[in-house]
Amino acid sequence: MSHFTHIVTYLLVMLCIANGQMIVNPYKVQAAAAGGASASDDFESYATDAILPNPPWVAALGICMIRVVNGNKCAQGNTSSYGMFASYYSTTTFTSNQQADVTLEFPTPSTDTSGFGPACRIQSGSADFYTAIYDHFQSKLYLRVVLAGTFSEIVTAITKTYAVGNRLGLFVTGEGASTRLTVKEDTGSGWVDVTGMTNIDPGAGNYLDGGQPGVGGFGGNFTSASAWHASDQ
């Protein structure tokens, strides 16, 4: 290879590095892998006291409403008898390796039990999904699988006390029997795994593949979310 060719190749490599491209071989330039799907919603564009609108949201179970909490438009449940609810984001297609998170909001004090949180792998046409739910009134965090609208606790609920603005995330990887669930929290210093809810096998009969990320919970009127985000992992 000539000296001139070496110089040209070197300049191309430096240009690719500056542009964030990945170099596998210094003489063979490859573009960086494209980012996965992502979506977010702060609920501010929706009418107050309206059902979470379709599009982009589709109700899989129960009802999710828009309410004003602490001056912010928020998503929260509106389901009687503390029943479960879930809605998924329909206008972006995600892989099975999904993560979803919510920014928690609730009045202080909360005067009744209700739960809200991120959900993953919500199945179209059936009330099947995984969800991590925080109940501010009870100071409890749940990790549940819901099949045909009926929930089961994947692990025992744990005691947690979050503040307004803290974030709660659900991260799901693998497929079939390799499916694993991890709940994470961000109380101001970045994402941290929740002890006792890390790399959890949902168990035989509880494996869900595909689907869409969204929100889930039970009851209504108190524990809410002022923002939601989801992405492929």
C-alpha cells in the first residue's frame, strides 16, 4: 500500500471516529449500528379528565385517564374495586427486549390505595403483560404478570417510599424461558436495580414475547405518572 493511500485511509478513519462510527478494521470502515425504537409522552397535550387517547395509546385492560396532579397533567387509573388496568403505546414497533419507565406523581397525602407504573410486552388483543407498580398510600412496590386480566405476584411485594419526581423502570430481556425482568429506580442519582427484583424469571406459564411497552396499575385517583418513556434495549 502506498504512502499516499495510508494517509487517505488514516484521514477516513479519523473522520469516522469523529462522527461516532465504529471501526472494526482500520482499513474497513463500518457504520455504527442504528439505534432501536423509542417513544415518550408527558401527557400535556391531552384533555383533562379524558381517557388516554387512541392513537397513540390503546387500552388493553381497564381505563387509564388524564388528571391534573400537583399542577401537572398525569396518567392514572380509573378502575373500580382496585382492578387492574394497562394501556400500550401503539404507534412505534418495539422488539421483545423492552424497557419502560414512568416519572411518579401523587398528591400528599394520598388517602387511598392505588398503583401505577411501567408495563412491558403488553399483548395486542389480550390482557397479558408484565408491570412494576408503585402504591404510594401503602408504600409498596409490586412486580406482576397479568394473564387474561388476572394478576399474579412474580415476587413478594417490597416496602418502598418514593418521592414525587422519582422514576420507576421495568426492563425485560430474553424470550421464552430465557425471559428475565428487572425493576430499576432512579431517585436522583441514575438507574439502580431494586434489590429482590433483579433478573427475575417469571416462571413457566408466565412467559410473554413481543408486545408493546406502556403503563399499568390498579385502582385510580392517587398514584400517577407525569411522564413516560420506553425504548428497545
